[in-house]
Amino acid sequence: MTKINTICCIGAGYVGGPTMAVIAQKCPEIKVVVVDINAERIAAWQTDDLPIYEPGLLEVVKEARGRNLFFSTDIDAAIEEAQMIFMSVNTPTKTYGLGKGRAADLKFVELSARRIAEVSKTDKIVVEKSTLPVRTAESIKTILSEYKNGVKFQVLSNPEFLAEGTAVNDLHYPDRVLIGGDQTPGGLEAIEALTDIYAHWVPREKIIQTRLWSSELSKLTANAFLAQRISSINSISALCEVTGADVDEVAYAIGTDSRIGPKFLKASVGFGGSCFQKDILNLVYLSEYFGLPEVAAYWDQVIIMNDYQKKRFARNIIHSLFNTVSGKKIALLGWAFKKDTNDTRESAAIYVADDLLSDLAEVSVYDPQVPASAMYADLNYLQTRPAAENKEMLKVHSDAYEACKDAHAIAIITEWDEFKTLDWQKIFDNMKKPAFLFDGRNILDHKQLKNMGFKIKAIGKGED
């Protein structure tokens, strides 16, 4: 079996950075180099102000950085030296051409594969770490084989199963590690080489070895199933609101069924993040491509329900404020798609804010980790209105109390723990009356807030 002592990771983002930091921490004898074309991002990884926020990550990075963990923009040198290369580049949904709006854009994967092929002078194991459509490895193998330089490549699929906000813990104590490869002597040897790395800290029984295509499809399927549960409970939240039922009680009741279980049954304003929507759209595209329209329609409905939930939340705000929010200040608490991360990709806050701004509301935002520049970039990407208008209409604050001062209503978008401990009496006293509070994450004590005088409208709680 090949003994790995040098690793290169192409891509220093939300997956590549934390994953390589933990591998370096747990395998001090292996040199790990993370490379990226973004010099600013690489520079940030070499400071205590990391480019991504993740609890516990800085401590892991500081333990290994400079010992066997390195960050560099010299991609060619890292590729040439490494025995194993992780591809952890961005695979966004296509915004152009064939498959626009659904298929994964694989241009960065292709560029990385070509660079690996051009630079390599010795045999390499290439590991897909990005979330990719099934059979992408076939394309990677085709590209790598085009260069007749005598170098042999083995391609593995090793999808990540990290939840942002708990990524370090997920890496330290994974439910499973999935490694897919060709069932040939060379492929099986490569699988064992990667298995040996994870076995430094992961029990062998939690390391699952599969065929290449099974590994690629498992990642898409896992995210689709999780997102499906969220959309399912959110559909029930709408029914709860019109019938007087309580969605938390319903979720608890069905979650005690051992066949269902309690996880991912928390009603909310909608799921976000870089994975769920992108992976489901990819699954929809693959189903259509392979002539399975009924399968495509089934999974497409998960996205439709999620979009509906975001719009329904914004619509409820407008209807509750006497069908107009023009000139009214609406405070949004939270912009990240979930707590304990500064990732805003596909966050519900973007779409709720956009709908409110389109109704001429004055939107005020506070998030403990997301900078104003990211919020404006998110809105500008939608191209609903000119960037100058977004900057004028959306006000970003560094303090929750200031964001809520003189507001007609507050909407909780992200379940940050600090929102539970705010002085809500102080906030109420400094709001316009009647003071509305829309709890999109159900994290507050509604009875206590109602006693203060708030008019409460929470996801799945019916009329207060």
C-alpha cells in the first residue's frame, strides 16, 4: 500500500481549509499544503483572523500551522510535490448555457484537473472533495489521461458531510467517512491509502468503502433527504398556522416515532447554505438528463416548498403590518444562513430582505459575524434594484439594540444564541407601537414576550 506523506488541497474554502487542518492536526507526519488562487484568502489563513468563522477551527489551525500545515498560492509546486491531491474547488449551480439554473458548473473542477495533469511528473492519487454530480470522476479521468507523460492517476471520491457551525466536531467525530474508487488493484490500493489517513482518528468501522459512482451519488442523496425533511415540516408549519396547531408539538409527536426520528424537523423560515439547494437542483438535472421526469419533479418540489416558505414569511410581515411596510423600519436579526457561521450563501435573510425592500420597507440588519459588504453583495447579486438603492435602503448595524431601535417589527432569521439573551424589554420600549416580532426560528419564549406587549407571529404557531 502507498504510504502518503505529502498532501496538496486545491481550494482553501469552507471544505478544504477545515478538512486539511484536521488531517494535519491528526497526522503530524504528513505534510499538508492548502493552495488557492485567491492570495487574500491564503494570507488570511496564515493569521488569527481566518477567512471563515467556525467554532474551534482557529485552535486546530494554530496547532498544525507551520509544523505540517501550510498555505500557499504556489499551486504548481504543491501539486508536483504531493502524492495525494484533494480537489476542493467551488461547484456552483450554472448561471449560463446547458443546464442553467440546475446543473453544477464544473469549470473549476476541469481547470484543476488539467493543471494537475500538466504539472505532475510522478504518480498521484486525486481525490474529489467537492460535491459533484455522479460520474464526474469519469470526466476527471479522461482529462488526466489526455496528457501522455507516463504519469498514472487514481481518482477517488471522498465527499464531505460537514454541517457549518459544527464542522470541526464533525471532522473529529464523523458519523462516517465515505471513500469511493475503482474496483481495480490500483483503485483498491488508493482507497486503502486514503483509509489509512482517516484511520489515524476515525474507527475503521466508520470508514465506508464503495464504488466510485456510489460515493458520488451518496453525497447528493444525503443532502436531498435532509432538505426534504426540512421542506416537509415547513409545509406542515403553514397548515399549523391556519388550524391553530403548534408545529413544535407536531414535530415532537412524529419525531418520537423510531421510524422517523427527531432530526431535521425544526420548522423555520427555510433552509439555506451552499449545499442543499445546489445538490437538489443537480439531482433534478441528472434525473431529467437520464430521462426520469417524475423523479425530477419529485425533488424539484423540495426547492419549490423552500422558496414558498421564505416568501410566505415576508408576506406575513407585510400583511401583519396592515398590508404596507412602505417607509416602515423592519429589523432583521441574523443574515448568515445558520448560527455559528459567517456563510450567507442562499440564506433566507437575502430573500426576505429583498421582498421587504421591494415593498419599500426600510430594512435594518444585525448579524454578529457577517460584514455589511457581504450583505450588499448578496442583494446586488439578485439584481432586483441598483446597488446604490440597496445601500440606501438596507442599513447594517454592529449592535442588535441599534438595529431594533424605532422599528415597527423585528424578524429573527438566524438562530444565534445571543438573540435569546437580549434585553427584550429594552428593545420593546424603544420600538414603534404596536411592536411586532416575527420569530422565523422559534428560539424565543413567546409567552414572556407577549406579556411585555409584543405581538408575536412565529413559524407554525397559528394566531397569537
